Amino acid sequence: MTGLPVQKAQYLKIAVRGVVSLGAILLSALPGCSGFGTASMVTQISVDALRDSLTTNPGLLLVDVRTPEEWQAVRVQGIKKFIEHTEIAERKADLPADSTTPIYLICRSGHRSMLAGEALAKLGYRRLFSVKGGTNAWIAAGFPVDSGRVAGMAP
């Protein structure tokens, strides 16, 4: 009979772990949440929303976070800022000092732009937007692109 309370305690631990795991799964499925108890500071937007934003505000800060080779091959038409996603935190000086300035991030598919956004959120930036589907979605939508090297601009 002495083993019964131990078994109940073990079952209770298992049940609590299950509830916590289920909560984490449910939380991560909510828009704007990236994991257990951590609300993402990065908002995902569609390529249509990006195009509309570029139309109404042509001076908005759009940063391509892909590799130099990808950037040189093809990019959103008119994009001026390239910072590889692995260098985004180290190149904070290349970004606005005002942490409330909206920063739009794009990569090939949307994954690296989310990573870059999370890195910028850790640096204090608060208005971060990642383009879902990235340049793949932009091209698939038939939106304009540039390609090749840009004179005077190092990727």
C-alpha cells in the first residue's frame, strides 16, 4: 500500500507535463506566438500586403536577408537594403536607431526573415514584419523584380 501515493505522484507529474505540452502546442498555433509563453514580436504579412505597403509608402524599410548570391540573382524591385540573416544582429548600425521604425524582412520562403525578425526583437525593435512565402511568393504573384548586380551597392 505504500507504493500507491508514489504512483499517484508519478501520474500527477505525467498529467501536468501533458497539460503543459498541450498548452505549448496550442499557444504556438495562435497567430503572433512563436512558442511556449513567448509572443512573437514579428508579424507575418502576405506579399499582397507588402506590395500595398510599398505602394502607399515607397520609402519603407524592406531588408532582404538572403545570401549574397540569392540577392544578386533576383530581388523585389527597388529593394535597397541587404543584410544576410546571420549578420543582422551584428549590423544593427545599418538599421534605424529608432526601435519603433517599421522594418519589413524578406527572404526566399519566409523562414530566415522570421529568424532575422526574432533577432531584431531581441535587440529591442518592435515593429517587425516578415513576408510569408518570401521572394518565391512575390515572384509567383507576378510582382516586379530586379536581377543582377547593382552598381555601387555591395550586397
